[in-house]
Amino acid sequence: MSIKLRFAPSPTGHLHVGNARIALANWLFARKMGGELVLRLDDTDTGRSKPEFVTAIEEDLRWLGLEWDSMFRQTDRLDAYAAAAERLKKSGHLYPCFESEEELAYKREQRLRQGRPPLYDRAALKMTEEQYARALENGKKPYWRFKLSGANITWVDGVLGPRAVKLSAISDPVLVRADGSPLYTFTSVVDDLETGVTHVIRGEDHVTNTGVQLDIWLALGGRSDALHFAHLPLLTDADGGPLSKRIGSLSLRQLRRDGVEAASITGYLAALGTSQDPVPGMPAQLLPSFDLMSVSHSSPRFDPRQMLALNRKLLHGMSFEQARPRLPEGADAGFWEAVRENLDRLPEVKHWWDVVHGHIAPVEQPAEAEFLATALSLLPPEPYDAATWPAWTEAIKAATGRKGKALFMPLRLALTGEDHGPDLKALLPLIGRERALQRLRA
């Protein structure tokens, strides 16, 4: 069996971590099964779809290490959707409706008052040919609903297990608007059928939609055993609340700007909802441990703090050669080794480069003037190495009787302008005697 999956973002905004999790799962499953991955751009919402979002989607996916085997836009397949709609009209599955939004809202309200579910009453099916012709003559344009079979649609979900959707409890969906434009529920089925998609991995919020789409799939001639679904439970925030896909801080673009490594994001997302401990890794590195069946049925919590902890782990183990292209010009292995274990995100390295080679704002320590003057007088001559800091602080300790925080904190504040940071045993040789003198005097 030839395996084919698709990732189908809408270019109406930037990808966020929820999108990235779905894209990653599709890529991992496709590659694990030796199948194909299609990038499908659901851009039929022409009012909100933007070319810049298309570009951003491609850039963000490649940054995450996710490639695809083919790509298409739904706006390039409008003729295919129109042809499929005509087939459904001829078979009696697609029927015209003329009710306005106001009329539909009134009907829903009436049914609710009667204690009945607010389903569409299929009144349009009772129209005679004369009534239909008269509506057209009066300038009305129909929109088209799909007549659901009313069956109990069942499937074995790749994540959630056995699932069923009772179509008798759902209103006939609108598949084509009055202006002729097709809706997602319809276009997605036509695409999956005509492009040979075999497996669909998406969010749990699509479960009911899957029942509807399988009914359309069968009406279009699709085989009931040809399409397999897996629905991932939706992410929640760290407190268990809904994770809004519109949260800008969780867009891949913003996370990248903030200095979060792609391997930290993919490693964290791949482990979410499983019993595995997250490890940083690009998608190709995560393949051996990937198992869709290991994903829990419960919604996993996306905690940015855990993702940043993974990012720290990645940076702390990153070699100089890996980091080198992104370090300030002139940075050597000694500098990287000195500062990397104090980084949460790589852009922070610029600050420590300035501490070592630039100017820092003096920290006022009037109560420490005498102590710092003693430290200044005991500052050893160059050359400096890893033994300089312990030898110097031992001499200061002997002269002042200080130890612990009372000894080290004033020196750290004076030399770096910070109350925490890299080990000064490694940092002092990089700062050098001249800058140390200036900062102690200041």
C-alpha cells in the first residue's frame, strides 16, 4: 500500500505550535512508513489568505526541518471542486437552499424553544421546480447543502481508538456558497480523494467533521477502507486551559525571533502527550522513537518553561563548531565554553560578549568601596588563566576576612554588572586585567 499524508495549513496567519505539532506528526508518520507528504495550502478564503503567509509557512516548516514531496494550492483546483459538486448535484446528494441567515437563525431559535435540537429542517428539499425557478427569477442565488445519509459513521482512529459519529444529529452542511465558492469540508474531501491521500493526521476538534467528510467521501465514490484517520488531542496551556491558536507569542516566527532553537521545539512537541521524556532533536533524529500509537487520549499541556528547559539543555551541550556561525565575530572556543552553560537562548550570547569585550554600566556599591579598593590592590599581573580567579579571591579573603557571597558578589557586580552569570574562573581571563582595573575603579 502506498502511504500518502498531507499537511494543510491555511495561509491566513503564521504557524503556531499547534500547527507545528500536526505538521511534525504527519512528517514523522510519512517518513516512518516510507510514504509521501503533501503540503496543501487551503487558500480558498481569498479575503484573508496572503502571499506573505504562504512564504512564511514554507520558511517556518523548513526551519523546523520539515520538507514535503509535493505542494499545491486549493485555488488552483477550483475547476475540480466545481466538477465534483456537479456530480453530487446529479446524484441528489447536493441540493439548493435559499434561506437567509436571519431565517435560519429564526428556525434554530424556534426549535430550541420546542426543546428540539437546532438542526436544519431540510425545508429546501420540499421546493418544487416552479418554486426553484421563481426564486432564480427573483434574483436569488442558491447555496448548496450536502444531504447526509443519517448513518452512524465509524472508524478506528489511529490515536483515539474506535470512534463513531451519528450523522442524524448533525445539520446538512453547506458545501458551496451562493457565489459558487467551495467550503473546506468539501474541498478537503475532493483533494484527499483525487490526490490519493491514505492517512489524515489532524486535531481532535475535527472528529465530528471526519464523520461528515467520510459521508461525502463515500458519495463521491471513495472506498470506505481507503482513508485512515488519527486525531491528536488538542494542546492546552500550562494551567490546563485552551491554548488559543492566535497567541502571537507561540507562533513559530516569534519563538524563532526569541531565540528558541528549532530542535527544542520539535523535540518538545514530539514527546507531548506520550510517556517519553523530551529530548532536543530535529525531525530526522526523532524518527527512531516516533510511535503514533503511544500518544495519550488526554490533552497534553504545552508549558513554555519546559520547552525553554529543553532549549537550555541543547545549548549547554552545543559544540563551538555548531554555534560558531551564530556567534559574534571574533568569538573563540574559550569564550563559548565560558558562557554557554549560562544561556537560555542563543541571542543572549551577545550580552556576554559585551561584558567580556565591551563596556558595562557600573553598579553603584558605595558600601563596598573599601573592599573593592583592597581587591584592586591585589589584582594579579597578567597573563591570566583558570588559576587566576581562585588565587586572587584567596588573597582577598586573607586580607579582608570575607568569604562566600560577601566575598564574591561585590566582585561579580563590579566585573560583569550582573549578580549571576558564567563562572568567573573562566570569564576573568577573557575580561583581562585592563578592563578589570577600570571596572573595579568605577
